[in-house]
Amino acid sequence: MGQIIRRNIQELLPRADSIELIAQGPTSSGPFHPGTLNTLLTALLVMSQNSHTRLDVMLMDQDFSYQDNMSFVPVKYRENLSGRNLTDVAYEESVTALSEMSHFYGVDPSRITVTRFSDYVKGNNELVNIVNALLRSHEGRRHIKQTLVPNGKSSMIITPSCPECFTANTKPPTIKCKEYKFVDQAYEALVTGISQVLTLRAECNNEGCGLNDTRYYLPFNDLSMINFHYISTFVTDLDTNYPKFLEKTSGMGFSSKHPVGLHILGGDFDQSYGSDRTSKVERVKRFLTHDNSKLLSQSPAFYITPLFTFYGMKMSKSKGGTDLTLQRLREFYPYDSHGNNSGWVGRLDHLIFSNNNPVIEITEGNLFEDCLKY
């Protein structure tokens, strides 16, 4: 495993028999649009080929559910929220979309789980210890720098939220802790109580907060207060496809959870990124598999879906660029559970799987013309 499959559904589907668990991590920054729905739709198609495959949808809410400042949210979406939490809206949209998709593909909805990241990590001491061990050991930090942040600091993969206003910090924190040479040494020191979790030192950037420009210290024991940026989707792999270094630690190295077999990602994960112009998916693959010394006991595969554009502009929940929200799609093309009308699900299915292009352009001429003219 660990292979990257790019926009070739015919290459992915024959692997369905070997995939036990599919993981996806949409963010809660705005309404679901065709690009986001595309990743969910692809998962349901794979599940339709294997009656045992399950889907875990993890809403990455760790730096949205706490914030009152919504300046980064599109104005049109802000109006639709009616004072509701961003994560609550995203949760409702996930459940609604997956319900209609599962019916369309004949997939038992009980095989689908939707969870908030902040809920998943609260009280998850195993995952806290694993991440702490990576960040407080020379071996772990070197691994992070070599794979995720070339030419940068290992602390760049995390950003804490202010304990007073809960606004995510804009700069990497300083890590304060006793360091160990190897990851397994750091992990064993944590689980046996010899050492405590590390501490993050940061400054709040929210001008309206009482801690603005004031240094604060945050114990790294509540991952719901940490933003992992684009690698959030894969942090839970450290809990399910547990790290191989746990096998070196006496009594460790066992996970009762099903390992992730496949991540389905949006097309932007395959675009050039950072100073070395390496895509996000290539960085994550390096982090999880890293040559011959794999980090995980079992490495997942990665499937890249087409990139959706709207009249040449990349679709983005946080930046806008489209009026094709799930709400609007369901309004104009309602799905009929009795099979008389495939609605928006059938239209999106046809648009995606009849198109082998790496970029799918949404215009008034392809399947959603009524919705676009509204």
C-alpha cells in the first residue's frame, strides 16, 4: 500500500476487495460544493463494490468550532448559518449528502460514521502520547522535517489555539520539553509517567483578546486545541494504523481499531506546495511510509479526485468561487429515494465518472445549468 492513484477510478475499483476502511476529513470552513461532494461520492462507489468496506468521515473542526471571528467565511455562507456553529452545519450536510448517496449506490448507511475531530481526540491519551513522542524526540523531529516541512521547523505542522479566545495562532509555536533521542524512548517515558506532555509557547494574534501579543503556555494534552493544517486528515492514522515504533516498546503496539486502507483526497492535494514545490499528498506519503523505515504498521493508499473549477476559478469552501452549494443542488435537483429521479447525486455521478480529465470545469453547459442560472 502507500500508492498514490490519480484520477483513475478504473484503477481504484479493482482494489475495493482489499479495502476495509476508507477515511476522509472534510473541513468545516464552508458549505459543501461539488469538489467536496466528489470525494464522498467516490468513497460510496468503492463501498458499492465491497459490502464489508466502511467509511469514516472525520470533520476537521479543530480551528473552526472555537472561533467567533468568521471573517474567513464566505459572506453568503455566513448568512445561511443563522448563528449556528460551522461544525454543526457541516455535520448536517455530511449526514444529508451521505444518506442520499448511500441510497443511490445501494450502500447500507450503517457502514458510515461521521465524527467531529475535536470529539475524537478528546481523552484519546494514546494519540496524545504518540504525537508528543514524535515532537519531543530528535528522531521524530528529524522525520517530520525530512518528510513534511523541508527547509522548515518541525513545529510548523501544528498551531495551537489561544486558551482564552480559542483563535488559532498564525505562527508556529515554540516547543518546551525534555527531549529524547528516539521516539520509542519518548513514548515509553510518557506512558510510564516518567515524563509529562510537552508544552507549547505561543502568542495570541487576536486583537480583541486579552492575551493579544502576550506569551502563553499550552500543555499538549488536548489535541482539540491544536490545528494540524492539511495533515489533520492523517493524524488519526497514527491511532488506527499505529506507528511501528510502538512494537519496540514493551506491551505496546496493538490497536483494536480497523486500519485505514484508503484516503480519498481532493485535487488540490496533488498541486505543488511549499518551497520545494512538493504536493501535499507526496509529503504525507513520505511522512507515513518514508523509504524503508515505514512509520506506520500498515500504510494506506491515496486516491486523488479531479480538481473542480468554476469558470476557471478553483472551488474553495473558505474563499468561495461557487454558488453550487449542497443546499442549492438539492433545491434544484432533489433526489427521489423511490428511484424515479436520481437528482443531484445522479448528475454529479455522471459528471465525475464520464470525465477522465484532471480538472473538471463547472459551467452553465454541463448538468447544473438550471442551478447556475438561478
